[in-house]
Amino acid sequence: MDKAPDASRSVAKNTLLLTIGLLSGRALSVILIRKMTPILGTGGMGIWGASIDIAAILQVITNFGLGTLLTREITRARGLTLRLFWNTLKVRWLIAAACYLFLLFYVDISHFDELARRATLVIGLAIFIEGTSMACDAVLQAHEKVQYQSLGQVVSAVVYFALGWWWLDAGHGLMGVIWANLASRLVRLGIMAPLMFRHTGPWSWRDPGGRPAPDMRAMMKLGLPLFLATTFGIIYTKVDTVMLKQMAGDSAAGIYVLGRRALDMMIILPGIFGTALFPAMARYGMRTPGDAIRLGERSLRLMFTLMFPLTMFLTFTAGPIIGWFDPGRQFADSVTVLMIVIWGLPLQAANVIFNRLLITADRERVFIFIGLFSMLVNVTLNALTIPRYGYFGAAGATIVSMTVSFLLHVRYLQAAGYRPPCRLALGGPVVAALAAWYTATGLWGLLRPAWGGGWFALPLADGWGPFLVVVGTTGLIYAVGLRIMGVIRPGDLEVLRGLLNRKTP
């Protein structure tokens, strides 16, 4: 019998709420990027993407690996919510100040032009705001009150979209978008923090149970392994844009940014699932490893069932996706970039589950080597391939480094005794998706040979009818294949039904 039905329902409902919040923001962001692309051009998009990625790297450093750990510690001792929250903030604000001083030095020695300098320094202020907001996120997740986190994300997204659109129309260009981004982050914090204080806690300085809270030094010691791991991890996922800007110029970075944007947008889905999963996994990990492994195996199956066919679909539709952003064809090479980098999505999806299992097993220190080795592989490959292959080399380096990270996660899970069964969870969706695609393609190739599709392409030029027929047929065969192979089971369907008729425990 499955011992974790309540946990599974909690994961499912939390995932739904976080998805609504984050994807609403991503949807509005996509529309805003479409407006930005022709206005800013390849050069402006390169400055925008590099400044955002530099801020993202510094943000991870500022967070000091304490987000997931703060959730875990509050889950274990809710009476320590205030002390843990405050000690986390002190660590983050101190590091944020040091990071901003480094940013001032970096833009100076890199000889940024005036526009790139202003954009980078303004968006760099977000590290102070986001460090605080993400501490609030961790508290809300520990108390399973993610609906308030989602509300802040939705309102923030609307503010970003409205201000960005308005200031672009007013002629403020890149800086209008940058200031809109910063303002939206302030709005998210302003909404979420009061709701957190009202609906979580207890907000008392001493734990009613008498348990001592880790002080600032203890929090830094606790977070150090994840800090190193997440810092190495964000560098290997974001440094390619920064290196392209430095080695090949703003225009090359802009082409890469637009091509990679689909991966950055979609990769939020496994991140949401992992965030919603972790409190339940932490609770069940305190019982027996077997309970956590079973929850991890189910999560891996459900995750890969969605992510692998989504990756195939985005590969086949890369041309229309980039064409929607860029009718003028300035970004034609972004199509190939997208077709390469999107295959990092299923790898990252699996890594998210593996990551949470390793934390549940108290193996955070292995992330240091995983992140460091993956970073070194990515930086080395970028340094070797960008001068010769430009943004295509950077795209290939991304996939290789993600594969290295995947293999290292599997190795360390095996050593910890927490590796879930992967053959069906990973292989089942791959076999079912490929079988469904080639069955549907062969069938409609015989019935409608005039359609412009093929073994490696959807009938994109033949109108919505043929496109939807082929996609729908593939999806139907895929669903049947999943059920026949046992990848999707009756218990999984019960979890989904729980979204509608059960409350989060």
C-alpha cells in the first residue's frame, strides 16, 4: 500500500498553486519580450540578458543556499520560525552588500558602455529585495501556505508587464524594462511579507518547545555546502551569456538569449514541482528512507511524463516560436540555439527530484562537487567553443554540463541508498513518446501525404488543422502507451483527483 497519499496530494496542490503564480508571470513576460525584441534589437537584448544573468548569479550567492534549508528547519520546528527567518535575513543582507560592491568593481574593469553599466547596476539592486522575498517564500513553503506566494507572483507579474509596456511605449527602451523589473520585485515583497506574518508562525522569539535556534554563524555553517553547490550551479547555467557578451559581443549574446529563453521559461516547471515536493519529502524522510524513495519515484515518473514530450514539441516548433518574437528575422540563428538547449529540460527535471532526495538524505555536501565539476566542464567548453562556434558552441556546452550533473546526481544517490527506480520512470516516457510520434507520423503520412510534416517535423506550414490533428493523435497514443507500460498508475490519478476534492493536509 502507498504510505504517502496525503503527501502526494499536498505536493500536487502546492505544485498547482505555484504553477499558477509563476506561469502567469512567465506568460506576461513572454508577451513583453515579444514587444522588446524589435525595439531593443540583438544588441539591446544582449545587454538585457547579460545584466539579468549577472544579477541571477549574484542572487544565488546572496541566498547562501539557505532557502531549502530554511524550509526544512521550519518544517521540523515551527516554533523557531522567527529566529530562523531573522538569522537568514542577516546572512543574506551582509552578503548582498559584498556582492554589490563586487558588481561596481566588475562593470568598471569590464569597460561596459554607459547603457550596459546602468542596466547592470540598477538590476543588481534586486539582490537585496529578492534575498528578503525568497526568505519569505521559504517560510510560506514550510507552512504550506504557497497560495500567498502565488498571489505575490501574480501581482508582481502584472506590475512588471504594465510598467514595462508603458515605459517602452514612452521611449525609455532598455532602462524602462529594467526599472519595471525592479519595481515588480518590490511589489511582490510588499504583498507577500504581510501575508506571511499573518498566516504563519508562531512569531515568537523563543520556541514554545524550548528548542534552541541556530544563530547567524550556525546558519552560515549549515548553508555553506548548498551555497557552494548553488553558486557553482548558477554559474554553469548562466555564465554562457556573460561569456558570450565578453567574447563575441552584445549581438551574439542577444541571439543566444532569445534562443535559450524557452529553456529558462520551461525550466521553472520542474523547479516548482521540486519546491512543492520538498516539505512532504522532508517529513517522510524522517520516518524511513523507503517512504521518501517511493515519493521520489512517483514524482520522477510524473515529472518525466510531462517534460520529455514537451521537449520534443518545443524542438519541432522552434521556428514558429522564434518567428513570433522576431518577424524581421534578425534572430534566425536563435531557432537552432533553441533546438539544442531545450534538451536540457528533461535533464534538469530529473536533477530537481534527485536534488531533493539528496537533501532529504542529509547529503548536501555532495552538491559542492556536483556543482563545481559541472561548472568547470561548462566554463571550459564555453571557452573552447565560443571563439569558433559562437552561440551554437555555448548551447552545446549547456547540454554537456547538464548531462554531467545528471550522472553525478545518480552516482551520489546510489551511494546514499536513496536512488529511486529509474528504468520505468525515465525510460517509459521516452519509449512511449517516441513510439507515439513515429506511429502518428507514419499513420498521417499514409493518409495525408500532402501534409508537409515528416519523421522530424510537424506540418507547421499546412495550417492549424493538420498541426492539431498530428499533435492530438500523438498525445492520444502517448497516453495509451503510458497506461499500458504502467508509467501512469491508478494511484497517480487519485492524486490528481485530490486537487479537486481534497484539502491540503
